Amino acid sequence: MLSKNAGAGLAEKAALGGMLILSTVILTAVLGFFVGVPIGIYTLLVPLAILLLVAFFRDRTLFWAVLSEIGLAVLWAVLCALIYDSSFDGMYYHKQAVITLKEGWNPVYESCLTENQFSSYLDIALWLDNYPKGLWSFSAAVYALTNLIETAKVVNLFFVICVFALGYDVTRTVFQSSRKKSFAFALLFSINPVFIQQIFTFYNDLAVGAVVVMAALLGVKIYEDRATGRTYLLLFLTVAVSCTIKFTAPVLVGLVLLVFGISYALKCRKRLSNVRRPVVVVLAAFLAGVLVLGFNPYIVHLIQGKHVIHPVMGAEKYDIMNTNPPEAFAGKSGVEQLFMSLFSKTENDMNQPLSLKIPFTVTSDELEDAGSADVRIGGFGMLFGGVLCIAVLLALIAAIYKTKMRGSLAIMLATFVGLALFFPESWWARYASYVYYIPVLLLLYATNLKKIKWLNALLYVAVVANSCIVLWCMLSMRIEITQGLTHKLDDIKADGRSIVVRFNDFPSQIAWFQEHGIQFEVSHSDIGEAIPFYGTTKYEFVDGNGGE
């Protein structure tokens, strides 16, 4: 029992270490903004040094956890540098935000337009000025240290580490599973296809999905009266950081915690004093996330007389989703759209008719889209429809054998099912990563039923295989694109002549040209018959004699 508690305690400290790294760097950036100090190398190194120093004297286990995570992040940053983010949103505005912050933009006092003229391209300033800036700030601090834009994607790793560690901790302490089984489920929690698709991008849906499942896992610990002081600190940091990721993050986290809070209050109705601590922690965390870490945009919007989550809502609402749903979804309900997405071929073409398929079948054309960062149809992987079918069958068999489901697991499962059925964009995997956890939780429910052990094993293998296929598709696509971009950049550099570049939709690509030491000028108007680079970016040699 002692070794079990020790192992679980280490896992919880690993999760806490990851969130401390994220939150302290973001806090340092925000405090710098308040006093007029831009993001720099110190934004990353100072909080990490202080965190390590405090942990060394207060909690040696936490110290080694934080140090190990930093070391792993260094190695991961090297890998990130070798794999380019060529995703649309990544090149369009996420990287541009990171670049502009690194160049000295202070979002508390000024618009991004004052720092970087590229922000005026195609509504980029609308997103940069008005969206939460936590991940961008962390990434900008990494970029300030390395001067390699792609290394800034390392921020994603900390969220995956936190999910893995907390998944292990909860499976071990609450469900009393063995070390091997706890590790197996921790792996399942962390290989969410959305995480895999976005791990080498600047998209923020990975982070959103991570804090949502972490909130649910922390809710499980509190509901089961297994929470420690570290649990509540981790809860505070998770909620506060969620406010700095994306507008939907604190909303989803809040909904998950609200369900757990009501359930816990009903459980403790004769001793409601038990509910006071988690309620105070969550409310304090939201206040810290909005008033401090998320001062821009939330408080800045109020000062400016805008809706607190402008431009997503309010008088000047910008409808992000009006052009994104596939044509086949027209006139369909949310539940119909979700069903069609889960059981159709994986594809990202909005104009193609949907193709429902037999579960576990795979077609070659699905492989082309499965690794994209924002797959619209079948975004949870080509095998996920079959995985869901087996999971439901497994749960029905477990119910027939009168297998009792833990209350906390039932709450978590019901919450994610409810979000899947009623959240309007659940058909799009990037916005609904919680859907992936439905079969995982059903497997956790039936995992101790020995009479159908073979079916448990089959479902586990199917989930892992599905994520492995997504990983293979993602890496194949990213590596191929990276090699093509590197080849083009090397050819331009080898030519030796200066070029004129028109970046059009993706001004952040300027970082690639700079890092390759290419001499270039920027044209802010069309340059006519030019050589295509990538996307809508074009270039021509200064003497006009370019060629492929």
C-alpha cells in the first residue's frame, strides 16, 4: 500500500510540475506586460529557476519531476525544430502572434498593429488583439531563447505530460488498479487522436482538450474523497491556465466542474462543509485566470466596452463557423452531424458528400487526411467508429453481468456524453476531444470483468491501433511537407540572389526565410508572375530571372 501511494503521489507531482511550469511562465509574461517589460529569455528562465529552487528546498520529488520535464522538453524542442507546422491556422495567426510577442508587443497597452505590420493582413489583428494569450506568451518565451520558431511548439508537450501523469494517478488511487493497468490507461488518456494531430502544430485545441480531461480527473479525485493539498493546487492551476488558452476552455472546464460540484454536493448533503474547499478553489482560480493571467483579453474588453469574449460573442460577433461545416450537414441536427462524422470516412473536404462506412474498414484516401490538424469528418481516426461500437457492446455485457460502475466514473462518462450530444460543434474532432474518452471510460468500467477479458483486450488494442494509425499519418504528412519546404528554402539560399516575397495569407513564414539566412525583401502588394513557395506565398528573384 505504501508503494502504491508513493507511485501515485509521484504521478500527481509530475502533473503538478507540468502545470507549475506553464502557469509560472505565463504569469511572468503577464506581470512583465503590466510593468512594460516585453517577453524575453528571462520570461522563461527566471520562473523556471525560481520554481526549481523552491522545489529543491521544499519538495525534492517535485524538484526532480520538474527538472525531468524540462529536460524532456529540451529534447522535444529539438524534434519540434525538425518538423514544420504547415497547418492553416498555425501559419495564419498562431505563429504570427508568437512572433509579434517575441518582437516586443505588449498586449496590455497596445494593439499588435503597432509592433508588426503583418498583423494587418486578413483580419489577423482581430484574433491577436482579442484572443487569450497564455500559450502564445509561453511559446514566445521559448522562441526568444532559441530564435527557432518551430521550437515554440514544445508547449504542447507539457499538457500531454500532465494528462498522462494525472491519468496514472487517478487510475491508481481511485480505481485501485495495478501499476501496469494504471500505466496502460494513462497511455490511453494521453494518446487522444486530437493530441496526436496537433502535437507538432501551434493549434490550441490540444491544450483545451487536456485541461478539460484534467478537470474531470480532478473532479473524480475530489468526489471520491481522495484529494490532497496537491490535488487542489493542481485544480487551481488547471482552471486558471484554462482561461489563457481559448475562450471555450474555461467554459468547458467550468461545465465539467459544475457537474462534479453538484454531484459532490448531493453526495455530501449531510456534510456540505466538505464542498466549501473545492468551490472556493475553483472560484479563486477563475478570478485569477480572468483578472490576472487573462487580463488581456477579458478585462481589456470590459474596459473597451466590448463583450468579454469579443469577437466570438457580442454586438460585433464574428461568425467563425459559418463556412466550416461540410455541405452534407445542412439541415441536420447536432446529434445527426455527430453520428455522420463518427461513422463516415475520414476526410477534410467540405464539399464532398459524406460516405458512411463499415466499422474498421480503411481506404487509402483516408490516410491523406487522417493526420491533419483539423480533420472535419472522422477526425478521431479511421477505426474510431468500430472502437465505439465495441465499447458500447462491452458496456452492455458488463451491465448484464451487473457490474457496478463507480459513481465518479459514471459522472465523468455522463458529462462527456452530454457534451458530445449538446455541444454544437461536437462533430468536429478538434473542438470535441472529450468524445474520444467515451470508449476509454467504458473500457475502464468493464476492465475487471474477467468473463470477457478477451473483449477488453480487443478494445484496448483497437484504441491503441487507431491512435497509432493517426500518428503514422500525421508524421508522414508533416515530414513530407517539411522536406519539401526545406528543399525549396535550400535551393533559394544556394542560388545566392536576393528575392522579393509576397506572404499573402501566411506572413509568419517570414521566420523560415530568416532562419535559413535568405536575403529577401517583402512586398505588401501582388508581385504578379512569381514562383509559388507554399500555400499562397510567392517569391521572385530580384533580377526577375527566377525559376523552379
